[in-house]
Amino acid sequence: MTGRARGRARGRGRSEAAQPGGADAARRPGEPQPATGRGRSRGPPAGAVGVGPPKPQPPPQQVAPPTQQMAAMSVEPRGAEPEERRERREYGSEPTTRRDGFNKEGSVGTKVGIVSNYFRLETRPQAAIYQYNVSFSPEVDFKKARFALIGEQRELLGNIRAFDGMVLFLPKKLPDQVTKIMAVRTRRETPDEPVEITITLTNELPADSPTCLHLFNIILKRILKYIDMKQVGRNYYYIKNAIAIPKHGLELWPGYTTSILKYEHSILLGADVSHKVLRKQTVLDFLYELYNKMQGRGNFHDEAAKKLVGEIVLTRYNNKTYRVDDIDWNKRPNSTFTTPKGEISFNDYYKKNYDFTITDQEQPLLFSKPKKRKGADDPVLLLPELCFLTGLSDDMRADFSVMKDLAVHTRLDPKARSKDLNKLISEINNNPDASGELSGWGLRFGRNLLDFDGRILPGEKIFQKNKGSNYDPKSADWSREIRGAPLHSTVNLENWVIVHTNRDSGVATDFQQTLARVCGPMGINTTKPRMVPLNDDRTDSYLKALSNEIQADFPQIVVTIVPSNRKDRYDSIKKLCCLEKGVPSQVVVSRTLSKKQMLMSVCTKIGIQLNCKLGGEAWAVDIPLKNLMIVGIDTYHDSSQKGRSVGGFVASLNKPCTRQREYYSRCTFQHSGQELVDGLKVCMTAALRQWQQINGVLPDKIIVFRDGVGDGQLRAVIEHEVPQILSTFKQFQDGYDPKFGFTVVKKRIQTRLFMREARDPDMRNLMNPPPGTVVDKEVTRSEWFDFFIVSQSVRQGTVSPTHYNVIHDTTGLRPDHWQQLSYKLTHLYYNWPGTVRVPAPCQYAHKLAFLVGQSLHKEPSLKLADKLYFL
């Protein structure tokens, strides 16, 4: 509970500005895929930043400066803008998971007033959008020229329109089905040319059609520009309102995430507060700082790649963000690239276009491969001097002072968050250009946040060996209720080892004695462990001692006390125990045990962890469904290989007529573009075999909770994973056809829920809803069997609900049953005496995938499969 695994496996998220797509350095064009992770040497050690004899490289691809890329995507001022593929998928192309006529609303629980971060998008009665195809004769190849020709037709088309070069959208219907216009194309170097424009009506679109939703989001982006917001990445920010945090060299840009989609009964604008974290430090500053810190030790090129590859940088001259995929040590600012007008150096380009004088002529260039989309296929080279680091470094995240000072601005409670959201709508409605644009399309945003009813599910009874306890449902924390009482099921510590350094001998003794003291009341009998002192803290010393102890007398579990949180040592210990020896292990940092006033509390948590790693259980809740197998699945990127992910699979092994839950776990590996299904079949088959061995029968019902499904991956899960699991049942045994449910669980969502009291009709004193709050209307999707649950309690900021989408269901469970089962399962994560954000099997699957992806990189020993060794 107190070692490196706990601290790192909490899912320490990056800020929205720093979400790297992978940890490995990108290979150079034409270079074979490296066998190891990021940070491979890009050349011999340098004497200064960018200096040093480079190793031979294959010829680089044609590259383009950032602004040349942007020019390829330019649109007319009132034209349609290219959308991210992620956004296009949202506009009606997601598969349907709700049966016709199925009522997905539950009724269990206490009714409560809910406010959410959505505004209605109101349309004029019978309003429609008209779609036209536009052609030119003779053909006009340049998109800008097409925009100019259409822009001249204001008398016929009006000022309100959207045009992407081929398709024209208007809020009105032209008199004729086919309209022909003669126009003149003006040119600088050649004579003007007459052009015939043909505008053909192709569709009359209702407001909730996917095409209209796509258009509404384009209009929204234009409106946000009217109120002086700038697009950075996917979101929009008030750069002029930047918040300086000089103490930490940071700057915060306040802004919003926005999207318009069709929900249960209406079209809604979803909005949430967002902050872009920008460091005042340029990449060039960072490189010099790193070089001075290394002082000639190690390979500078190698270390720079480790630190920078995967980071997101921002160029202030155009407010664009780029992912650093590599560092090109061969190029300098005087290197040239090709433009339509010929060769130009980076020095001259930035001087000519931005009046920037590049000061450091020895700096290397950053290499960025843009996401593949039309008009942006060329890699980009960036100057470190002009790139600013975004997001927080690991050191910053570990700095309590930094996080505390940031939280003052970013961790908003419901009252402050709703105030900021209402401010956004007020600015749009009060801006003449923005409101005029909306009015021209027959649109208007509602002035108030969406208000509707939700329900609060009753709290659960927590069962231990000899008693059941009711906790305070507002906090969903039962640490006091279970204190001093036996755990639900226990495993005695009879043969175990503690490995520590001589320096930590006192800490180890105090830990052993205190652990024995707290384990007694929990029902765990402990014998004195074998104490193994080490003369030093070298990784090899730990591994040798552990190997000898495991070889001599295979212990139930080994506890290793380490002096610091070093990842390489932690990984080596876990590889030895989980891969080679198949023995449960616990790694604890000595400073965690050195605080005398906290030792009892720390040892209690470690005692519970040790018990669960050996097959015991801390507590239970009542799940009345008998012969039910519950499966949690989650994925995590493997840090050792680019493009490889780890799938964690954890299944319950129910003992009939008891509340007891045992678990069986496996993991599987997949590469980019490869489905998870092949590995899932192996995992599910092994879990069924284990269930049958323990219970003598196969489960009657199987319910899967699938976490880790990204935007746009829902169809792949429905079309590949669900059928493969169903085929596993048929192949396992003739005639075996259990009732089966599959639910996609999603944490990274835009939806926020606030509670409104009846005496607060103006919604001025909103608060966080309590754990157990369920929403299955208004902000859910009409084509899905979905619901939201707030299962955890937060002391600061705004609580985040979890989204559940039941994509396959033959279980016969009613919506109330699905909601209650999902909430019950959030009580069964043994690392925390309270509810967590996802069902416990999903959290266990995440812990397993995290351990394998970060430390092991191979499938763990099957000796451990029936234990929660990854806690």
C-alpha cells in the first residue's frame, strides 16, 4: 500500500496539454523499428547543445514548417473547417445499443434535483439546413479561389453560410433546384477568367441529423472566435486572460471544452471548464539546463530524447501544439526546406513571416509527425527556441506546492464551475457577431444549465467475518466501521520474509512488530518473519537475497523495504517475484514506515493488502445474483514497446450461497491495429475452467465490465470482442449458453453533475451529488442503453460521474438491477475502504495491466493467477 506500485498505479494523469500518444522515440524515416523503448542514442555525446559528430542517418523526408501545414487546411472566413476524425465519429455514426421501445429508466432510490453542464440548443420550428453541391466550369483547383468566388455571391447566398470548397450549407432554400451563376476569377499573373458556378440542392437536413450536428460544431468554433477565444489543440482558451504562476514558472490559460450532440430528447451544447498549462521555459532552455545538469555524465542525446520524446510543445506564434516524436541532431536553423517558391532556411522563414531573429544557430530541430489527415501528411521540423513545454513534468507533479497552487485555479467546486459555464453562454448571447451568427442559422442557446431529476441509490451494508456495518452514505467511507474487526476472510502469515538494508533494520523491526499488533484484531495470525538484512541497497543485492530465500523455503509472500522510490529497482524486484518465482510480493519505501505517528495506520493498510494478495478478502457486499461471474477488462500502454498495449483480465470465482469473491486474472498483449479478441478468448476459457474446477458447475450468468475503450472504438468492441466471447462459450462446452451482459465503462467524459436543493430554484448554490447518484435521462444518448453513476466522494473540486453503456444484454436484468449491481461493485476494491470510480473488477484489471505494462512487460507466472498479487 505504501510502495512504488501504489503511488504510481493511481493513474497519475497528465494535464490536457500533455497527453503523449506513446512513450517511445519515433524511428527516423526509413529506419527499422527499434527493439527497445524511447531514448535510444541519436548520436554520440555532444560537447554542447546540438554540437557533436552525428552518426550517419538516412535521408530525411520532405518536411514542412508549421504554417505551411496550416495553409493546406485554410478555409474561407465563413467556411466549414476540417474536423478531427474523433469529432466526426460522434455525429450519429456510433452503433445503437438500445432495443426499440426499451425503457432504460430505473426507479429505485430517492429523487434528487440534478443540474448538468449542458445548455439546450434551440432551433426555430420547422427549421432546416439546406445542403448544396457546388461545381465550377472550368475546374478551379485552388480551394482559396473557390472560397473567393462563393464569397462574392452575397446577394444571392447571404452572409450566413458554410462552405468547404465543394459542399455549401445555407439556412435558406434557393429558388431553384439548380442555380447557375457566371463569375469572374481574377488572377495576378494571368488574364481574368470567366467561371460558371453550378449550385445544386442535394439535401434538406433536419436539425438532429449527423450532418447538421457536424455543421453546428463548426458554427460553434466560429462563435468562440468572435468572443476572442483561441483554439489550442481541441479546445478554446482566453489567452488574453492568462494566469501567471511565477513562483513555479507556469502560466494557465482558462478556457472550455465544447461539443454539440443529440442526446436523449434534444440537441445539447456540452461545455466544461478547461485549463491549458504552459511552462515559461522553452525547449532550448530545457536542453541547456539538462546539459549543465549532466556535466558530461552519460549520453546527452540519449537523455534529451528520453525527456522530450512524447512531450507536447506549443508554438506561440500560431498557438499550435505538436507532439515531439524525435530530435534531429543533424539539422540547424540554417538548414533549408522546400516551398512552392523555392528553397528557404528556417532562419529566413521565421524572419520573413514573423520577424523573429533566431539567436542560437547550433540548436537541433524537433521532429513531429502530424496525425494523418488530408493536407497534413508531411512531418514538421520545429525550432526549440520557439517551442514552449506544456503540461507538468513528473517533478512538478510530485511537488505538493506546485499542485496546491495550481489547484487554486483549476479545482473548481460546483458553484464556481457553474458560474464559469454561465459566463460562457452570457458572452456568446451578448456578443453581436456571435448572437447574429446563431440567429442567422435559426439557432439559440438556452440561458440556463440543464435541470432535471436524478436518483440516489441506497447505501450498501459492508460485511465482515462476524458483522455487517452501515456507513455514512454521504462519504461512502467505512474505515471507522471496519476498524478493530476481523476481515471477511483471512489467510495467516506463517511463512514470510522481510528484506531490508542494515540502515533500515530499526524501521523493519518496528514494521514487523506493529504489523503483528494490527493483524490480530483483523483475524490474521502472524508468525515472526525471516529478517534478511543487506549491506547495501544495490538492486543485485535485493535480487540475490530474494532468490536465496525463495529457493530455500518457498515463502507465502516476500516484503521488501527499499530506501527510495527507484523504478529500475522496483521493476527488477517485481520481475523476479512475478515472472521467475511466482511468489506474491510487497515493496515498501522505508520513509513511509519511519513516521511513528502514522505507523499503525500504514501497517493496517499493508496488512489488508498482504491478506488480499494471499487470497483473503477485506469485506463484502450482498449481491443476490447466484452463480454469476463478473469480469473486468482494462488496457494500458506497454512502456517497453511502442504500439503495444497490455490487456488486464480479472474474473470473479463465486462460491455458491456465500458473499465471498475470489478472483482469477490473466493478461494479454496487442499491437496497434490488432484487436484484443484473440487474447480474450484464452483468458475467458481459462477463467471458465477455473470456475468449473472450484464450483463443479459453470456460471449461469456472465457480465463483463470493459474499461479502456477510447472514442470511436465502441463499434470495434461490439463487432469483435462481444462475438468472440460468445463464441468462447460455444467452444468451451456443447450447449453451454450462459446469459451474458457486456458493459462499456468510461471515466474520461465531459459530463459533470451537480446537485440542486429544492429551495435553490435559481441554481446559485450547487453542490456535489452524493455517492450513489444515478442519472439515466436527459444527458444520456437516445440510441444507447446507458446511465451515469457518481460512486465516489470528493472533498475538493467537482466530482466526476462514470458512464456505463450496456452494449449487449441477454441477462434479463432490469435497468434498476444494472445500476445497483454497478454501484455495489464499486465497494469491493480492497485497496480503499470506500467506493471507487469504477466497478472493482475494472480497477483490478487496471492494476494488473499497469504492473505488466510499466514493470513486467511479460505475462506473469500462472502460479499467481488466483491471487490479487498486483494490488
